[in-house]
Amino acid sequence: MRNEREFPSSKSGQGVGARLPRKEDDRLMRGRGQFVADIRLAGLQDVAFVRSPLAHARIRGIHVPERYRGSVFTAADLVGINPIRAVSALPGFKISEQPVLATGKVRQVGELVAMCVAPTRAEAEDIAASVTLDLEELPAVYDMLKAREPGSALVHEHWGDNVFLETNFEVDISAALDAPIKVTREISTARQCMSPLEGRGVVATFDRRLDQLTLHSAAQMPHITRSGLAECLGMEEGLIRVISPDVGGGFGHKGILLPEEVCLSWLTMRCGHPVRWTEDRREHLVASSNCREHHYRITLYADRDGTLRGIECEATVDSGAYSSYPFSACLEAAQVASILPGPYKMPAYRCRTFSVATNKCPILPYRGVARTGVCFALELMLDLVAVEAGLEPGEVRLRNLVQPEQMPFDNITKKHFDSGDYPQAMRRALTSIDIDAIRARQRKGESDGRRIGVGISIYCEQAAHGTSVYAGWGIPMVPGHEQASARLTPDGGLELRVGVHSHGQGMETTLAQVAHEMLGIDVAKIRIILGDTAMTPYSTGTWGSRSMVMAGGAVATACRELGERARRIGAKLLQHDPVSVVLQNGEVRGVNGSVSLQTIAHTWYRRPQDLPADVDPGGLEVTQGYKPVRDSGTFSYAAHAAVVAVDPDVGEVEILDYVIVEDGGVLVNPMVVDGQIYGGLAQGIGTALYEEMPFDASGQPLATTLADYLLPGATEVPSARLDHMETPSPYTQFGVKGIGEGGAIAPPAAIANAVNDALRPLGVELMQSPITPHRVVTAVLAARTAERSAA
Amino acid sequence: MKPAPFGYERPRDLNSALSMLAAAGGSAKVIAGGQSLGPMLNLRLVQPELVVDISGLAELKQAELRDGELVLGALVTHADIEDGRTADVTRGAMRGVAANIAYRAVRNRGTIGGSLSHADPAADWISALAALGARVALRSLAGARVMAIEAFVVGALESALHAGEIVEAVHVPPRPVSAHWGYAKSCRKTGEFAHAIGAVLVDPARASARVVIGAIDTVPIVLTDAAELFGGRVAADYKQRFDARVADALLAKAGISDAAERHIHVSVLKRAVHEAAA
């Protein structure tokens, strides 16, 4: 559905709601983007790292051949460099210290041990290959459930166990225990790698004139990177400039402060020339950061008619060896407890969570963060309630979803839902997928021996979490007011400076649309400046689907103030009382005529002699801050429905149809939102069917190239059918809601439910992602064996 | 992910190439399309002292009919076969296989000789050509020899090539008009290596069948006389007579202990049999 709201300038086709082609695509689609690896600086040398080949070992020695001394640096050289510490204020949180180059022990395969510098990367790799490590292997902690047991090997000995944090949340669970329907299962999601097209990359250089370290990094949150760097390097923030140029996808992977960033910063100051490290795909897969590995022991309690009485859950998240900066090792698991109930009503709830340290690389919040796992667990369980109650899965959802007349709604964990009509989204998805036709087709059977199944899922996506949400976590980063700067140029163009970053989201276009909405300036004349701490206001950056709500709101606020200043100058030029003129379509208009913003800008900068002496001296450059009316977050949501065909003998799953009914509030650019949803869907399909980083018992990651770590490609992603609803947020500028992650949240649940729907008559149930051919066939054979022994 | 240092030569004729290989005494690798060796070099899984690039050898790019057989030079690409730029004696069987190897970009550069030399159990040609009864011609300075594909592949990533020897050509016998062809594979996603391959050439008129179960961890299982899979004899009703238990036992004997893995292989083989009979 198109956005039918009328904003003042929407007739121009460039404002809020316009399906405007992306401005940045001219550069990006012609291969003219500038990414970190494209940066060329005089005297640049390349870095390769010696990385730990073992998951857990004591370092007895590092042997560097004589001829390479001077090109190789170890922890012993990094005097005065602090380890990365990402603490949470949640009670009981145990602190990990991540040395930027390993000291004493290595705690994951791929951990940095030594840094090698040479004129080219190949030569640096040759040097790295010549360095030998004397390691005493220790038992690896590779299974998060075993890691919780007493007697497990310890990742951080002084803790006494392997638990970063345990949390408990309960509302009256005893009231649910006598429910007639009680379903209990174990559910898990595999460990994944985020796999943006562009990996991480760092170019560090030191500017003697400015006395400033400049770090170019493929990063989502340059200001946070600077704060983290300053802490590790023991430098003033003003001595550091972080530039994040074009970035080829982030998804959370580029939100972390890297030990490599700290190492190269130190190195360029030590060597006196620029240095570069470009993450290769093997480093990305093995060494950098992972995501998604959740385990649930979960029970749903319900009445015979499918009404939920309560949920009881114990969730464990494999956080890896270290707490990553700034999100910490506990964000994911602790978030499970607060978001598991989602958009469903229930009177009772209990959830215990464990953030567990293992000998794997740190876990990071990946697009959807804990929601993808939570949605998978809850929606699979709701299908089982439907089976027990003898109801259609859609019926169980409709019975338990929050109703539109209850909005705004505080759910059992006190999440504040700003607006929305969840039942309508579900009904539209069921209609669109044509559930009745599929049931009829299932009764008929397939001539090719495959089995058809339909699955649904629904979720909410809390976005643009504000101060009140993050203050509770007590992690190194808490978002406050978001700021934007707006400056009219002398020729009537507009420059906007924002501290968020764009790595595929199209913000050079959408923020320009917001400014156009406020000022009427042609988007072609609006430039967005981002990704540079020296050029932009401080911001926590781009994460948590916050940029359009927060930076969009800040741009609107700054433009409103800029427009007001222009209007007052315009009134002087028109010789009107300011109260009698308005700013409209890029002009200040009064009863006797109008003056364009271009003329106002030209006059202010180039012909101040034309202005009266009592003009407001504030000028045409403003910085303004913004927060929504409530900062507890916007709630966008979607219902997904999938039809699959499963071959029970080969285990192949084909997606035949896919429907998404989505409500992201008012959409600034629906075409960009469609792109976000398609991209998220592709990643969700990866979680559902393909992506998995397995480990062996010695903690070795087993998918070390993209031949083993499978990502969905063009042929694996169906042409989904999108349907938009629009319930404006009552709390934000224009009623927008954050929308960036949703596409990746619901597909694993919808697809798994569809596969289970297809195979349920065979007695098969799959409760683990990804659903691989081997897992399908193993389950089918087990069900056949069970049936034979029962017969 | 950069290769260790190596020497590089690009000879202009086969004899020079063979001389270079002989002189290197086993420390050289031959590169043609580079679709397998390239990544292996970058991952430093192989660290040869010398890489001999044979992509300039015109004599290995020939494809011709000789004594009723199709002789494909080692440098014929998968795309050459897919697009029909080479003659075909298999009545479309090889074109069908070629068209589903990896991705088009790989097929444009990847060569039939390179694929065989690499001897990846999950690759298509070692299974498909074994089922078609093809032979491979090898050459070194010491001379030439010809052997059946199934004899050429001796292990995972292990061929019968001696040091200094290269694949020169592939000899493909014509597929009789009465012979049915079926080729099925299961891949996790389009273009990925298969995790199960079934290839069958069944000729009910001559009561013969060649069957290959490929993409197992080791050499493909090649049955040059596959009557046992069809209840002891190959006849027009072979589809109905296909015995999954025999295939399962063969896989168990080949060391595949996981029942689901065997079941997938047997099911894919069954698909190939059904395709042949269709």
C-alpha cells in the first residue's frame, strides 16, 4: 500500500513517502564508491597477523626469525596499550579483558598473536608464515551447555565458571502450571557469520601537522570507535579522527571495536608511515566475530482453545571468549528475556538466561539481534500449541496477539508498543498466501513425491532504543539526543552532517528527502556528510534500526530551525513582519511577493550589505538535537508466510511462495524499505536453511571458506510478495519507525514451521536451524524407525 | 589470503611444458583455468615452487572425432561443451552435465582436463565421464598412456598422474541410440559442489548398465556392470527393478557409516535411474 499521507511538499515527488531512486547508486553501481581498501596513501604498508591456530592454549613462546625482527610486533612491544573492556552494569556481570595482541593465553582460533608489516600483503603473509608459536594446548570450551556444568575447562580462570551473566525474570509463573496444554521442547539456532560483501578494513596514518591519528575503518559507529580507541590507546579523543568511507554492508559486524584497529593505530605511530589491514574472507569466517548461537529449553502453557497461559524458558547464548565493545557479551542473552513474549498477551512468564563464555570468537548483535532466535523459538512452539489444540496455526496467533484497541500496549516484560494492528497483518498474510488453497493441495498430495507445507510467523521489532532502554544495560554506549547540523550554502544548496552512517541503507537519499520535506530544496542540491568524526556531530552511529527515527528526526529538527532563520531573513528582504511570511516550497512568501532560499542564502553570505542592522546574527548554519516524544523505541512488525516443498528422501527444501505483510509506520522511501526487506529476507533464509559455523571438540571452526559456509545466492531467494500497512508511530517525527532489521527476523521461523507442516504427517519435527538436507533426512529416518518399532 | 611465492612459466607448446614439469621434479603445479588451483594457492594449501600455465597450448584446445570417439583436448572448457562448441557423441548427456557445473563464470574458465586432474570427488566430470565409459589420455616426456576414468581417480584429490605428467585429452565413446542416460545431483545451493551424484547409462537392448555413485568422501563407486542394482539383470523394466538396498550396501561397504548420508545418495541415484527411464 502506498503511503497516502499528505505532507506539505509531497507534491514535488521528493519528500517523505516518495519512491525516489537512491542518489548514492550512481556512484556505487558504477564501481566508483570508495571503500577502505580503495584508499591509497604514500608510503602505505600492509599488515598480516599471526593468529592462534588453537582455540585454547598457553603461550610459551613466539619465535620470530632474525631477519624479520623489526617487522614483527607482539604484545611485549605494545607498552601502555590497554585491553578492550566492554563492561555491563547488570548485577553479576563478569568482566573479560581482551588483549589486542594475545598475552599469556589464546582463547579462540584466530586470536591475534603477532602483527607483521611489509610493503605488500603477500610479503606480510610470508613473514607471518615464518613466525612459529610454542603453544601448550588446553581443553577447549566449545559447547555452551557443557560450559555451564561444573568441572568444565575455564576460558577465564579467575571467574571460577564460564558465565558472563545470568539473569532471571518472572511474573507469576505458578499461575500457568495447571494449564491443560503444556508443550516443552529444546530449540537451537546455529552459530553464524554475518558476511557483509565488504569485510572489515583499516588504514591508519598519523598527521604530524594536526598531531592527529587518522583511522580509516569500515565501521558503522565511527564516534564509538573513536571513544574505544582513545580508551585503549590512552589518548585524548581530540587526537583521533575516525573516517568511515563507503561501507559495503554492516549488519552489526562493523559495530565492534577491533583489536586490529587498536594495533594498526599503535603501529602507524611506531613506524611513521601509513599501514593497512584488509580482512580476508577466511579471517572473517574464522577469527572476527560470530552471531546467533542460541539454545532454548522452553515450555508453553495454554488453554484448550489455544489461549496462552504462560511461557517458561531457559535460554543460553554462546557469547564467545570476550565481551565485545561496545555491546558487551550479555546484550544478546539478556535481551532474550525481555523480548521473548513479543506481541503476545499472557499472564505468566519466567525466563532465565545465561551468557556463556567459550573458546570461540566474540558474538555480536547481527541484524535482528536476539529477535531472530526468539522468534524462531516462540513461533515454532506456537505451532505445537496449535497442534495440541487442534487449531490452525493462524488461529492461535490471532487469539493471543495484542489487539489494535489495546494500543499503546505494555506487554508482560513492560515493553511499550507504540502502535500497530498485529492481527490485521496476520490475517492479510494468511489471505495472501491462500491458506485454504494450500490445505486443499496438501490433501491431494504431490505427484513428484515431495510434501508441501505452509508456515507463518510474526514478530515485533523494537527500534531506535533510547536512553531509558540502554541506561539499564550500563554498557559503554548509551544513546542520548541525536544531533544533525544543517547549513545553507551561499548558492542555496544544503549540507547536512549526521553522526550515523550509511552502509547500504540509502541514507544519502532518505535524509535528503526528510530535509526536502522541511525546506523544499531539490534533493539534487542536498549533500549528506557522514562517516567522519571530524565532520559530523557525535552519535552512537547506525545500529538497532535507529537512523531514520533518530537522524531523520534530527535532520527535520535542524531543518526546521534553519527554515525559521531563513524565514526571518526573508521577511526582512520582503520588508514584512516575520509573523506574516511563511516558508513554502523553498521560498519565503508574503502577501506582496516571495524570495527564494537561494536568494536568502546569497544575501546572507555574499551581500550582507543588503540586510538591515537588526537582522538575527545566528546565520544559516544550525545544529539541533532530537529525541522522540518517548524514547522506549518504535515497534514495527510483520507477518511472514512461506510455502515450501520438501523432498523427504533427499532433504531438499524449495520455497514456493513467500509473503510479507509489513508495518513500519510512515515510510520515508518505500522503495528503500522494500530493498531492506528483501535483503533481510535473504539473510533470514540463510539462517533458516544454509548458514552454520560448526566447531569440533578442540574448538576448531570447520567452515573456513565460502565453499563450506553457505550463503544464499540469487537462486535461493524467492521473489517475495510484499504488502505494506502503515500505522504511524505517535512518538516520532512524521510517524516513522525503524525498519532495518525485520526482514531477517521472521524467515527462519516461517520456513521451519512450513517444513514441519509438510513433514508432520510423517512424524517429523525439526527444532534446529539451519534445516539442512542431512537434518531433514536424519529426522525422517528416525521417524520411520520409530513408526516401525511402534507397529 | 595471498599465495606463497612461486615461479611462473607459460610455455607455448606441449613439449616445453612437459620439459618444465620434468625439470621441476614434482615441485611444480599445472594451472589451466585456475578455478580450483587458484583458491588453493591463495589459501596456501599448495605451495609449489613453479606454476606451469598451460592455457597457451593450442594443441590442448582441440576437439575432434577420431575413430568414432570424441577426443576433447584437456583445455576444452565446461562452457565450450555447454554451448555446443564441441562435437557431441553423447546425445546431449555431456552438455547437460556441463551446464550445471558450478556457475557460468567458473564454466567459462574451468577446463575438463583441470577438473579431472584435480580429482575432487564432488566434481561432476569424474562421475559423469566414468558412467559414459570415457578414458583419459596422459602424456609426459616419457610417453603417453590411456586409462579408464575410474582407474585414473585413485582417491580424494588424488589421481594416477605421475610427476611430470599431464592430462592431454579425454576420449568419449559414442552413446548408443538404445542407451538411456540419467544424471542427478543434490547441491545445498545452485552452483555449489554436490553432496550426492548419481550417474547411470542403461542400455536395456544390450542388457548393460554403467552406474556411478559420486560425491562421496572418497573415489566414486563405479559399477561397470550394474546388473546387481537391478535384481541381477538389466531389462526394459529396470526402473521398477532398482534395488535401493543393494545401493545402500555398496555405500556402507565404501565406508559411509551415516544412514542419512547413505539414504540421500541412494535417493539421488534413484532420481538418475528415473530420469534415464523417463
